[in-house]
Amino acid sequence: MKQYQVSTAEKKFIGSHLLVAILALAVGSLFGPLQAFEHAGWDFYPYLRPLIKSYYQGLTVHGVLNALVWTTFFIMGFLTFNVIFGLKRPLKNPVLNKVGFWMMVVGVVTAAVPILTNQATVLFTFYPPLKANWAFYVGLTLVVVGSWVEGWGLFTTYLAWRKENANERTPFIAFASLITTLLWQICTLGVATEILTMLLPWSLGLIEGVDPQLARTYFWFTGHPLVYFWLLPAYISWYAFLPKQAGNGKMFSDTLARLAFWIFLILSTPLGFHHQYVDPGVPPAWKFIHSMLTFGVFFPSMMTAFTVVASLEHGARKNGGKGALAWIGKLNWSDPSVAAQLLAGILFFFGGIGGLANASYNINLVLHNTAFIPGHFHLTVATGVTLSFMGISYWLLPYLTGKKLWQPKWATIQAWAWFVGMIIFSNSMHVLGLLGAPRRVPLNLAPYVPAEWNSRLIQVGIGGAILFFSGFIYLLVMLKTALNKETVETEVEVPVAESLQDVSLTPEWLDRWAPWIYGTLALIVVVYGPVLFDLIKNISLTSPGFRVW
Amino acid sequence: MSTQKMHIDVYERNWLIFSAILLVLFATAVSVAAFGMGIQVPAPEQRVDPRTVATDPSSPWSNPGLREIAPGKYDAYILAHAIPNWEYLPKELTVPAGSVVTFYVTSSDVQHGFKIQNTNANFMVIPGQVSKLTIHFDKPGTYNYICTEYCGSGHGVMYGAITVTP
Amino acid sequence: MAKKDKEDDEFRPTGTIAVLAIFVVTLIAIWATIYVILVQRGGTL
């Protein structure tokens, strides 16, 4: 059976997302290892001074480009593909999607100018009253609004499909992608409010001051679901693509996979206070409630862990896999796309463990803003997500361009190098955090660093060096593939796993939108409403801006 | 619609039940530490005006430092600031072992952090707000307090120290 | 409609349980280690 044909124009459109994403990763990843090298005592920043003024400017570039630009562009491209291919129908209003995409591109360029000229060295959390140049906030707004517009393009496409297919279950990859898009639209209301009501008018000189505690609260309304916006596309790939790629496995439970995505929609947003456990302006009772809800959102990840591993096992057993663990060897490790995603998944398990520790209310007193935190999110967003996206691109780029993947062997080496480098980097960061090392500090220069941290700091640098090598190979493979003269004979098969269970048996209530959306909004109002109401009622715009970098 | 009952594999169902029990256990342990052992996170204390908090004579942070409020019990008013040179005021505190110190920390400019090494004091310092936690210093030694939130180019050198004398 | 293989019906995810058991043991060990650090560092009230 011939697979659904995505039009050349749409392939180009999806591909242009990948292009921006990978360019951002190329620049942003340059600075990651520089931070790690600094920790180890190999400080290159003095030599970069004509271009990059400080460690913190480098850290801002790294955070904004890797955590915000690489992810958002890759995700919007991948979700767009999933909706088109899943629904087997072209975009309803391609112009809408294009407008959104170009808004995002203009936004990135607008924000890049102040960042690169040291006018916005505020890191990717841009906590006021650190005050960046207005163009930084305008740029971020354009990226967010552009992603909304692209999302609306996906929603109208779904509505058109629904009209044409009144009684069908939404195919899983489209279904999960639409939920991810919706989650993003709801949660970004926080950061949009922060920028539009406070930071932008303030940076333009229209208002004198801001309320930093309220700004943080708006920020983390978006900040945690942002994590799920990064993660869910990787989950989509693990649920629906990876089992097929790794050994022709089937998706173990279509029902639970869908239920997991609904729970993510409901629970991702109303738990932002777990980033504010040690903020002075939020009552502990609400912090505790958010911590319990955070435990709740761990639950669909446990569902995901089971379903994904079982789907992989299903394929491996059919290919002769034996034993309690030996079947893992029967997975298709020689495919770089598979190796990358499996390794990403393995490290993500550990990211989940650290995340649960962070989420555990007062345990945050041990971990808050220590090196444990970047250690943790380099296992989640920088491996679980990023290495998976790299793996996805190993089939997606050949699919979109018709070019053969350049040197799959090198792609496999890339994945393993990322895995090894990240283990070394992340393990030492976690340990440093438990010993009390703060994050966001050039530790080589900090006067309070005891000698017992030194061996760990060197490991951070070694891990960074291996990651630098891996990142370089990734860019090389992408570039060489895009320019490859060798083309694929037939269109690359999109590896979508079938469901083990008959999809028409998936309950209908899992395909209805309204009740879940109302539930999501209601829960947000209940667990954010009282605190936000109080903070807004007592708003004190008493903080003028500071440029202290 | 009788065919549309939810089908869940028995292994998977048991896994989910087990996960739920595990999370309940963790939640219980956390609650015991919080409500039984008094290991709590900061609560709203008071609001201040960051523009005048360091200069207004009626503000305790215009004269930061230790106040002994009862034998062995202290209030420590600490001001964090990036301007002019990324430091805490005071930079050093000395208390005898066995002291109970309640920290009141605020900022006169940007956001900072405040983490006393080897204790559970670790919180945000936010302009306009006052962060408060109480720590029991039983073991003699030097406890650095370090800034844990990016506050500009001097963030990495911002710290102070509490000396606990025998 | 997905074709149902006979082996699909008989498939029991025992390996999955093994993988998840390792995960859970690690999870409990790491989480408990940090919890012990928290408790040792003492109260804040």
C-alpha cells in the first residue's frame, strides 16, 4: 500500500522549520561546551571578548537558542508533519501556517540582535528587574504569537478533516500533535501576559517599574508546561514511530496513550509553583497543592514508560528476543534513528528521577538553583528531547529531501557520543548540586568553591568536550545529507506503528475535545486563581530596571 | 457502545497501581518532613519598597545585621544587592553554637538567591518581598551563604559567611 | 482495522516489567538519598 503523499510545497515548509532549528542548535551548542570548559578551568571566554562579552552572554545565547529556538522550530515542523500525514490531508489554510512561521523567524532575528550585542544578557528566564533592550521582548512575543498562528493553521486543518470524517477516530500522531499544540496555546498565556502587561511597556519606558514576584508567577505559568511542549513530541515519536523502527513492534495500548496525552493537557499547567517553592511571595499551602499535582503529572509518564517499553518489547520478541533484558539487544540498534531515540529514552529515565526529586516540595530546599537543576534538564530537554529530535531528523530529513542519509555509521557514533558525554556531564552536575554548587555561575572564578568539587568540575568539562564532538558530527551529518548527491530510490517510508489493539475499540470519549478543555481551564482557575488574584490585587510596580552585566 | 470499554493489559494495570502507591508514599514522606519535622518552604512575610528599603531609617535593612532577641535566638536582617559590587550586607556573621537564627533577606535591586551551605536555608531573594527561614546552628564551623540566582556580571563572586563558634 | 496475530494476543510484557523494576529501584534509591540529606540538614521553622 502506497503511503499518503505529502505535497512538495508542504515538505519544503516542514523542512524550513528544521533548517532554522538546526541553525539555532549549531550556534547555541557552541556555547554549551564553553560553559562546561569554564567549570573545568579551561576558560575560552577571554578570547571571545570582541564578539561575546561574558560567560553570561554565552549562557544567554546557549539557553535561548537551544532551549527556545531549536525546540520550538523543530516541534512546530514535526507537529505540522504529523497532522498532515496523520490526517492524510493537506493543510486547510497553508497561508496561515506560513504567516506564523515567518512571524517566528522575524521574532528570532529581532531577539538575536540585542542578545548578540550584549543588550539582553538576561538568560533565557529573563527575570525582571534585569532589563533587556525592548527588541528582546518584541522578538520573544513574535516567536510565541507566530507559534500560535501556526497552531491555528493546524486546528483549522483538523476541523476540516473532522467534517469530512465525522465518525472516525483521530489518527494517533495527529491527535497527540493537536493536544501538544493546544497545551502550548493555553500555557503561553502566562508569558504573553508577563511580556505584554509588564516587560514590554517597561522596556519602552511607558511604565516606571515592574512587580518581580508577579512576573515570576506569570513566567512559571508557562515555564513548566513549556517542558511538556518540548517533551510530548518526543513521546509521540516514542509511542508511534520508534516501535516500528526498532523492530516492527506495535503500539501496545492506543487507549492509554491517548489518555496519557489528555492527562498531560490537564495537569501540565496547574503546577507551576513547583518552580517557585522557595519564592517568598507564594503561600506554602498552594505550593504544596502544586507539588501534589506535579506528582499527578508523573503518572502519565509512568504510563508512557510502560506502553513504550512494551511496544518495543513486542517487536523484539517477534524478532526472536529472549530473556528478561536480553531482548533489548534484538532492537534495531544499527539504525541511527533508533539508537538515538533509545539512548535518549534511557537517559530520560534518570531525568525523570531527578524531576521527581525537584518536584518533591521541601526537597527543593536541597536542590533549588544548584547545579543539580541544569544536570537534570540536560537529561530531559537536552537528551530525552534533543537526542530524540536528532534521531527523528535521521529519517525525517531523507524523507523530506529525498536525499540519502550521509554515513549512517557516523550518525550512530553521534548518538552514542551524546549518550556518553551527557552521562559524564550530567552525573557530575547532579553531584555538584548535592554538594551545594550553584547553577549559572562561572565556578572556575567563584571564590567559595572548595577543593572537593574540583574532580567533578573537570568531569563537567570532559563531558562537555564529548558533547561538543557529538554536536559537531550531528551538524556534519545534517549538512552532508542536505547536500548529498545520492538520492533515495523510493520515498522514505514513514515508520508509523500500528496499534496492537483495534483502534475502533478506543473509547469515543477519548476523542472528544470540549470536556477535556473545560476541565483543563477549570483546574487552572482553581489552583492559580486565588494566588494570581491576590498578587494582581496587591501589584506593586516598584522595581525599576537594572542593566548590571 | 458496549464494545468501547477501556481495555487495559493486566501487567500495565498493576504497574499503574504500583506507581500510584509509590507516589503516595513519596507524598507522605514529604509531608512528614514538612509538617512533622518543620522542614518548610518560605511563606509570604512582608512587602517592602525596594527603592527605599536600604536607605529608609525605619527599615531594618538600612542597618542590616544580627539582633539577639532572646538568649541564643537571633534575627538576621540581610540585604542582597548587585549595585555597587554584588554582595550581602553584612558579609559576615558570628554566632555561638546552638544558636537559632531567623533570616530576613531582601534585595534593593535585582533578584538574588540565598543558600547557606550544608543547611536547608535556600531561597529566592526578590525585590519587594522579604524571604524568611529559621536555621539551627549546632555544629561549629564556617557556613558560606552564596547567591544562587543570576544577578549580573558579579553573580559568581557574591557570597558571605556565618561563623559558628564553639 | 489492525490485523490480530495470534502471538499478539499471547504477548506478555515480562521484559517491560524487568526494565521498569530496575528503574523503580534506582528511583527509590536516588530519591531516598536526597530525602535523607534533607532530613539531616534540619528544620527551617
